[in-house]
Amino acid sequence: MACSQCFQGSLHSGTPKGREVQLHGRSTYVAEPPEDSAIKGINVIVSDAFEWKFPNNRVLADTMAAEGSFRVYLPEFMNGSGAPARMLDDFNNVLSDMSVTGWSWKPYYFIRALIGILHVKIWASFPSTMPQVTSIVTALRGNEAANLPVGAAGYCWGGKHVLNLASGDATITDGKPLINAAFVAHPSYVVVPEEIDLIQRPLSVAVGDKGLVFKPKDVEQTKAIFAQKENVPSEVIIYPGARHGFAVRCNEENEKESRQVEKARKQAVNWFSFQFGKLQ
């Protein structure tokens, strides 16, 4: 389920360096590896609820491309219903501003935030968006990534989609898997243990122990299931003190949070590099 932490956090500094293209019918942000680096694989980011134009997600794509020598695609999957960046301020005003003026404005910000949450839940539901995710990854596998490894990284809202891409049913007609490896950070809406049981592709998970969505009991169940899947490479990294959304929307001015978001990003890059390397 979604919670307030799905829409909390900070807007990051940094200027996106990629470009916008139309990719198999979908608006997409593309981040390329350094010019002197060969492309080691293609990664598709299925983002958090703030979606493809959110600066944090674009800078994440840029950094992943630079550090891993990947081509990274960040498509628009939410039918134009992604949460606006102003919701970060809405939640901050509701939860943090305790001044007299702040209290007088809380009903306004609360209602505006609630409308934003409902908009995402209704118009960007999993059943309506998963076919779009599958479609674009299938098209990539048959074209741009025909001869390259494919990875998928899911954050928050996008975590459930990536877990489903990593399931045993996610193959294309010639028997080749849609993706070769997956990474998810603090996924939302996941049905545990059912969806975890279906995982058949290498999967790395980053999760904070203070998250209100993918809770500690879900993490423990996930680890127990992975322990029984001897033929499916997996890892679960727990970040002490981290909340839901930390890998995308941490407070950059908080040294501990900044270190954790960097570690989570490196966890993803290292995982894809290792799994792609085994396919060379």
C-alpha cells in the first residue's frame, strides 16, 4: 500500500544531462555512458511516484549510466498522473511546520496532498501501467537490446513492476528473458510472499528498516524465500535508520542519508555490472 513516506523527501541538486526521446511510443529520458566507454548493457528505470520528469530520477539515471557504462532509459509510465514535485512541500508543510501560520494552512496542504495521492492511485494503478512497462521492455529486447543484457531498476511505486518483470512468466517469444537482472529499492504495493515466490531472475533489494511500506516482516519473509531459491542469485541489503524512499528522495544535507543513497546507487550499479558480466 502507499503511505505518506511515498510522497515525502527532498528535491536534489544537480542538473540532468540526458535527453528526451520518443522510445517505442513513450516519452523517455535517456542517459548515456561516457563517450569513451562501450555500452555494457541497457537499464530501464521504473521510477517512484514522482515519475520521469522529477530531477532526482533524472540525475539518478545520469549517475547510473556514468558509473556503470550503461544506457539508461527512464520512460513515462504513469499516464501523465505522476505526483508533482510540489507534493514534497505539501507534506513538509503538513507534517513539519508547527508555526501559527503553518497550522492555519495545514488543511489546505492536507487536502491538496490527498488529492495528489488519490490521483496516483486511481490513474496510475498497477493493472493499468504494468502492460506499458512490459511492452516497452519487450520492444527494447527485440531492438536496441537484442544483443545486450537488460536490467530493470524499480523505486517505490516502480518496485512492484520490476519484481513482476523478474518473475518466471516474464519471457519473450523466443524464450529469452525480458530482463537479465533486477534491482528494487523500497518497493510499494508488493504482495508478500506471493510475488516474491515468483522471482526467477537475479534480484538485489535495498530497503530501510524504518520504512512504513515494505516492512521488516516483509523483508524477513523475502530473505527466507530467497534462501530457498538456490538457482536464483539474490541479495537483500538493509539500511539502518532509512525510511521508505531514501534511495531517491533523501535529504542531501544530512550526511548519513547522503551516504546511504550513494551506497544504494552503488549497490544497483555493482549488481548490474556483475550480472551483466556473467553473460559476456
